[in-house]
Amino acid sequence: MNPMHFTIQGQGHPLLFIHGWAMHGCVWADLVNGFSRNFQTITVDLRGHGKSREMAGPYTYGACARDIIDLMEHLAIKRIAAVGWSMGVSILLKVCQLRPDLCERLVFMSGNPSLIARDGYPCGIPETTVLRLYKQVERAYPDGLRNFYNLLLTKNESEIFGSAPAYSAMTDPAGAPAKDAALITLAELMQQDLRGALAGIAAPTLILHGDEDAICNPRAAGFMHDRIPGSRLVMLGETGHVPFLTRRNTVVDHLRAFLETSL
């Protein structure tokens, strides 16, 4: 039995949702409730996160990707459509490297192949920005997480959604990952460079990104689109890092158009 916590709802073609850094599978609750009418939705808590909080390390992309692959084998699923958000995009890219046959449809939401800017890749954020967050989390864990959560929404979005139950649940300290898992996966986000995985993606891919995302540079969306053959790119105006919350109906429409007409 795969020790990673997962939840299944509905029947139909399997549709996997992978959350981002310092989050958990419940962030997808609203989308899952809608899509489980037509799909068998599967949400996971990555190791060290959510109800997989007690899973031992290593808390690396490779380990998380292998957890996903092992879970699909446990569920006897040979092909799956998958939605990744933020760090979940990175985990999906690693899955594609390890098992390129597994994902038949991909949705990359608010993600990137490299969080930080590198030589020849100006589409990330400065490494110093991530190092600052790392030190904040290391020194005072709850305060460091709060600083990160404050970046999820734009100023306008905060006024509308800052007190929404879904946002409160997403940023509830009680749902935070184990501190060592948070630090190690954050270090992975600084170190990993998955640009080389993009050209090898053969599955149809939809890329969704907010044009005011303060966590994952919006330019990364165009970078991925240019390098993933046949991919579709949707840039969402006046949108931050959590479009499935702040632009829910638009996101649902794009997901349905991409998934339901093709599977």
C-alpha cells in the first residue's frame, strides 16, 4: 500500500491533482467537487505535507514523483490526466522524466521549470528572494510561512478573497507541512532546473498562469509554451498565484474545454 495520503471521488477517467509548496490536497476541494461528476478525481498530499506529514524523507522532487508513480501502480492506473499547481508542476515534470508514458494530458498552473533565474533563463525570480524566504522559514517557521502566504494573492484579490473560507483553509497553520519537509522542498525549488524536460513532453499540455503572479514569474509560462510541442497557453489578466480560487469559473471553463473534449 502506498503510504502517501490520497483521496478519490467520482467515476470516469482518472484525473490527478497535485498541490504546491507548503500546501495540501484539500486546496483543490472546490474543483474536485465539480470535476468528480465526470472524472475519477484523485488528490494527494505530497510526502511531508498534509496528511502525509509523517512520511519520512527524502523530500525531493524525485521521491515525490516516485510516490505518484507508485500510487498509480497501486491503483492499477496506466494513463492519467494530471493537473499540477506551483511546485506541483515541478513534480509533474519529474514524473514525465521518469515515466513519460504515464500522463496523457497535462495542465501546468502557476508553475515553472525553474523557480529561480539562471544563465539563459531570465524567467525566474532572484535566488536572493528565495534564500530570504528560506531563512525566514528556518528562523521562525509560522512567520516565514505567513510571509509566503501573503504573496499568493494580488492586492485587489486580497480585498475580495482574503477572508474567503477556501483561502483561510489554504493558509491555516494547522495544515502546514513538517518544518524539515518545507525547508528541503524549498531548497529543491532553488536547486532544480527542469528545463531539459520540456522538449520531451509528448502529451497535450495546457498552461495557465496569472499575469501578476508574485511567486512564479509569469514569463515562465511563455518559456514552457515555446518549448512544449503543441502546448496551449492561457494568461489570466489581473491574476496572482491562485487562479483556481480567484478566477475559478474561467479556470474551470478552460480545464473542461481541454479535458472533456479530448478524453
